[in-house]
Amino acid sequence: MIHLALPPMASRRLPFYLAMEEWAARTLPPGEYFFSWRVKPTVICGRNQEMDKEIDLEYCRREGIDIVRRRSGGGAVYADMENFMFSYITSGNEIQSVFSHYTVMISEMLRALGIGAEPTGRNDILINGQKVAGNAFYHLPGRCIVHGTMLYDFDPSTLQRVLTPSRAKLESKGVKSAPQRVTSLKAQGIGLSPEEFGRFAVEYLCQGNERTVGPDDIAEIEAIEKKYYEPDFLREHRQESGKEPDILRHSFVDGVGEFDTAVNLKPDNTIAGVGLWGDFFVIGDINADLLQPLEGVSYGRSELAKAIDALEPSAVIKGLTKPELLNILI
Amino acid sequence: MEIYYLPTHEYIKVDGNIGYIGVSEYAASQLGAVTYVDMPEEGDELEAGEEFGAIESRKAASDLYSPVSGEVLEVNEELADDPKLVNNAPLDAWIVKVKIADSAELEGLMNQEAYDKYLTTL
């Protein structure tokens, strides 16, 4: 594997490094390339996320947190100087095999440091069941880009604070972010400083193979970087899909909790989808056992009551009876 | 309907001067569960070989390239509500319907036989 070595420079805004991945994928000869980078506090949205629904934009602006979008999929990620970003560019079309190769390789690297890391089928890397690295994939013709986080240290409250906890998410038609249990290399007792870890990763993975990224290359990268700031790509507010759900209700069920309900209907008045949000206690599979069975049901009290009769709401939401579920929906 | 493919796995099904563009079964299986299809708008002009949208799955995001030039007559709104249709039946789940500007562009594409052969080389 070849290390793409930037000359010493101050940390750039995050899209510079995403552009560097694209530049490598589009212009360098087939092969395996790697580089590692760090950025000042930044939130990175997935390609198809509704930014204003997922991110507390005002909070980020107030705190000086940069807000950008990547071309790979998935949920929002927060990064700062305590977090390493790894970029891996390779030839090929086989998404799953490239992903597996990458997560196995990085897990082995951590194990070489005495940290018991394991790749998961969902393309993350876990230590004792907690996520230390999350990865995303961007596919270009004949080339694959895998990039991901590697938490050296973190403040667990930060990601939660930048992500929007409100019911706005319910209304989002984009890809949603999911909070997860995370850990860091520092919490796992890594014996290296961040700088030492960064150097170790490059040495372990690339074993001295290097391609210098020169001034001409950087000019090409900067040209690609510009695309990431175009309003059409960044889309902080996405008007066309900011459509309100057909039905939006707020209710309170004594002893159970508060509910925000969003229902989207098809033209024939049957349910296309239902979302539930609130402070109630979920004890079952809310999608499979409560919401999905309601899809296709005509949006009327008697039809809904009949459909609900076949369900066990109290097995999914603690204390919720069938009549109460009906009142939440209509 | 005749069907043609790009090496990047987009297909175009051709009915006279109307084309239906989607992604092949191979692409759908590679991507896994599709979570979002980023589509152009009606009236947009597509250019052969140029990016016109993107498809996101639980595994990856991939750009979409247009097999031909032409105007978007319709986008498949069903995919906005149910992107998994791409997995269920990729060849039925067309993404955009276009008015083909120049049928001669089809000659540069792979037919089914050539595409099947191409898949064996991957």
C-alpha cells in the first residue's frame, strides 16, 4: 500500500481531504493508497441526509463547528483533532470484499498494538462490543474509497449535542443518523500519543511506500474541493423534501409518555408510513411489530382499530394499550 | 424493449425514442439494501457519460451515470418512498424516463450479451 504524503501544512478544512481521496481515485494509477488526517471540530453529514433535520446548525455555528457533507453514504459523524480520519483508495468494484479487506486490515493493526479490535459485518470496528471506528464507502467507476473515523479520544456529549434530537427527524425523508455505543483508543489504554499513533498507522500499513503529494497535485485537489462548498451539494436546507407529513399529531398518554406521530398517506388514503417519537419506553421492535403492520391500512378509525386489534402494543411500548395506540394515530 | 448497459452498471431500456434508466441486477446486489436514490428533476438535461444522480445503500454511495443524452421526462417517485424497489426488481425500478436525444449514442453501449460477458471479467 502506498502512503499519500502531504507536505507539512496546517490542518485544512475537511473537504480538502475528501477531495484528495477523489483526486487519488480519479487520477492515480490503479493500486492501494492510504493517508491519515485530522481536522478542527467538524460535523460531516452523509450524502443524502437532510442537514437541518439531523444537525443543530445553530449550535454548531455558535461553537465554531464546521459543517460539511461527504459523498459517501450513512449518518452524521463528528470529528476533531482527537479523532483520526483514515482514507483508503483502491481499484475494484466488489464493495463488500473491499470493505471487509479494509476493516480486517485496520483491526489487525490495532491488535498489533495490543488492542482487541474486531471488524463487524456492518463495516465498523469494535472493541469489547463498542465502536471505535465507523466507515463509509464511495464508489467511483472502477475505484473504491473507504473512509472512516478512528477515535483516539472523545467527549461523549459532543456528538449528541450537535445532532438534532427533536421531532424534526421524524419528518426527514433523508438518511437518518443513529447514536451508538462508542469507545476510544485512549479509553482502551493505548500506549502511544496521538502523533505516535498516526505515524504507527502509516508505517504499519504502508511499510515505507510513499507518493509525495506535490504543489501541482494540491492545486488539482483544491479544484475538486470547491465542489464540496457548492450550495447544491451542501444543501443545508433542502426545500423540495422539507414537505410536512400528511398527519402530524402530539399526544400524551398518562403513565406511558409523550408521543409525536407522523403519518404519510398514499393517494388512496392508505398509510404509506408511520413514525413515532417521544419519551415513551420501547421494549420491543417498534418498526417490525407496530409501525410496519399499519402500512397499507386505510386511515380511518374503524379500519385502524381492526388492524391494531391484531397487534400487541404493550409488548412494544411499555404500558400502551390498544385504544391508546388508536388515539395516538388518529 | 431493447436493453443496453454502461460499464458502470446503469441500464437503459429503449422504447422508440424513450429510454428508462436504472441500475443492473449486478449493481443492485453489490450495493445491498438501497436506502436512498438521489434523482434529477423533470426537465433536466442529461449528458451521455455524465453524472445525473446517486444511489445510496447501507453499504455504499455510488454515482449514477447516464447512458445517453436527453431530457428527463419523469423521475420514478415511487423510489422516494420505497428505495428498496431497486433491490426487489432492478429492471422494473427505473430511476428516470428520458427522451433520447440521439439514438446513435446507443451504439456505444453494451447489449445484454456483451454486458453478461463483461460481468464475467469483473
